[in-house]
Amino acid sequence: MRRVLFSACALAALALGGAAQAETIAVTNARILTAGPAGEIATGTIVFKDGKITAVGANVPTPAGAKVIDAHGGVVAPGFFATGSLLGAVEVGSLGNDLSVNNPAIGASFDIQYGLNPESGLFPVARLGGLTSAVVLPLPVGGRGGEDSDEEDDNASKYTAGPGGEGSKSHALFAGTGAVIDLAGHEALVTKAKVAMVAPFGQSGARVAGGSRGAEFVALKEALADVRDFMKNKAAYDRAAYRDLALSRGDLEALIPVVEGKMPLVAVVHRASDIRQVLAFAREEHIKVILEGAQEGWVVAAEIAKAGVPVLLNPFDDRPESYEELAATMDNAGRLSAAGVTVAFESTGGSARARETRYEAGSAVSHGMAYDAAVAAITINPAKIFGVADRTGSLEPGKDADLVIWTGDPFEPLSQPTAVFIHGQAQPMTSRQIELRDRYKDLGRALPPGYTHP
């Protein structure tokens, strides 16, 4: 057995070439947060090879010839998820994004996967916050917050789904489908595409439908009825021998998995009364839903739990920033979790601040959420909600070796990752920001030629 010092040099060597992928690696002397049935292991070993975990436990022997990384009592946790993230679709928000579309023929059929950039400079920053996966979701009209500005109101009116001077624009009822990606920065970054359809509800949904919440539900029911009719009469539709349908053929096709109950609908909703309406709508239409936002979710926690509906939320959404969020509170996550709701934390600040996801989890714990529930909210829960739990989200044999070694509790701001593995490959522990820091921290040395005057 060869012992390797737990150092940046050793980890850099692991990252070089394909040979490291085939090598057996054992991380020993670690407190392991499995996020799986084994729970927390006070002191244990995790072994992985060829990108997959082969063993994890308190008494796991180190395989002969394995490269050993001594965690020195640090924490090993699954790689975290940036859920509801903009990673890969937004570099600088003011310069545009690949998260939304204004095209009468493309609404539900908009697919986020095709615009993702595997070379995003924000991936390394996110990895240094312990993130190895992201759930990237399209932005619906009105965004994901509560009530919006007057400027956004004017913009939303362009998407009105009801009759108007420019006719029906029912495509705006649906924002498109999201994807789960890994953050290793390679071309094959999509773990699973078409994981969910996104739609705005509450005030934003009302704007799309012409100004009324009631109008949106009428428009949604008509749209789903059109999808069901389309499924039964595709041949007639293709011959132009069927009645006109509000949605394009692409949108109708994209919504078939939703009406069949195979693809969940992410309902962006905030107010408790709106949440109740969404739950009732899902029951009546026999579709699966995921609540996103849910700042007043704790008010109807028992109803959400009874319906078996998961919730995506940001624990920092604690202020009544609109009339849709008057009951927002820092203990929303804890109350929902205690009621039996499956909770996943959404990424703070879009893409540039996704690395702060672990701070959200720590804050939720400080406001009453159980520690293991907070761990689950950024690991196994998003993996389950979006259908990739068979591959990642917890440290179990057979799953991808997506894991992070920390100096201490990952929810403590002073703890830092010392190694990040995605599919068993060690990731560079640097980013452009760190490289720029190192380049210019010594002001006494000569500057590059571009910084000197002739």
C-alpha cells in the first residue's frame, strides 16, 4: 500500500491524465456524511475506482495498491447541488442569458440543455464551494421572485396568453424544460435532460394570462386539454384536418410527458393561497408538481406533505418583499421539513454566488432545521426530485464518486474544501479569481508588458 500525503501536489497528480481514473483511491480517517441509509459515519473510509464508489463504512479495509488520502479527521460529503441554478446559462447577467425565450412557437419546447456552456468560468468558483452538480431551470416570465417591478410588468404584458391585439401567446404559460448537469467542465456535462417543465403561478402567472390568477388556471387547463386532444388526433393534426390549437406542435409534444405524469411541473409560486390552488390543480389534472419559491409554504406545510409534493426554496428568503411573501420567515425550511415535506435548497444569487449554497444550509440549521435534513436538502433530495438519485446525491457503493473533502463541518464558513472529485476525477482547486489574486498580490514584482508604459 502506498501512502500519499494529503496535499495539493498529490491531488494535482490525481487530476492528470486518464490513468488516475482507473486508479483505486481510498480516503481514510474521515467523518463521512453519506446522505444515504448509512447516515453519518464518525470515522470511516470511502473507496472509489473508475469513477464509482466501491465501498464506504467505518471498517472498510484499504485495498492493496490503492492511493490513500488521509483526511486527518476532516469531513467527506457528497458533492452539493446548486438547485434552480443559472450555472452554465449565465456568465454575466447584464450581458444576457440562455434561460428564457420570446418566440410564439417555443414555450414548453424550450430546452435549456442546448445553451449550456461547459467552459463557464463560474464552474471552478462553484466547485470551490463544494458544488459538483447543478439543476438548471429556465426562467419563467416575471422571474422567480415575488411581485416584480413596473418595467417587468410591462415586459410580461408582451407574453399575455389571452386574446389580444396580437392573438394568443399561450406559449408563455410554460418556460421550458431544465436539466441536471455536473460541474466538471467537459462537453458531456448533462447528467439528465428534460427533468422538469417550469411554469409561473401567482402574480407572475396572472400577468401571463392577462392579469388574473383565475385566468391563468383556465388557460392552463385549456392548454393541457389541447395536449390530450393532440395525443389522440396526431394524424388529423398533421393533415391540417383538426381544429386549431393554441400551442405550437413543438410545445404540444413537449407537454405530453407532463400530462402523462412522467415529467413534473415546477410551479413557481409564493403565497399560501396560491400554493393551495396549485395543489388542487395538480390533483384535478393528474400531474406531478414541484413547488419552487414557496416563501409562505410553512403556512400550508401539512397540505404540501399530504400531497407528497417536494419544495425548492431559498432559506434566506425571510423578508416580505412583496404582498405574495408577507409570511416569509427564516424557519420556513425547518417547518416544512418537520412536517414531512421533501425540501431542496435553491442556489443563492444565480450563478456567481452559487458557492454560498452551504451557507444557506447552515442558516437553515441555525433556524431549527435538523442537521441531516439540511445535508439532504443540498445532496440526495435534489437528486431524488429530479431523477438522478441512482447516480449521485449520496455516498453509496455503485454511485458516481462525486464527493468533497472538507477541513471541517461544511456548513461552517471557515471550513474549506481540500479536494473535489467528480466522477472520481480530482478537480483543480483554483479559479480565475484565485489566479488573478496570486498574479497581482506581489506588487513589488514586474508587471506584464501590457501594464507598463513605454
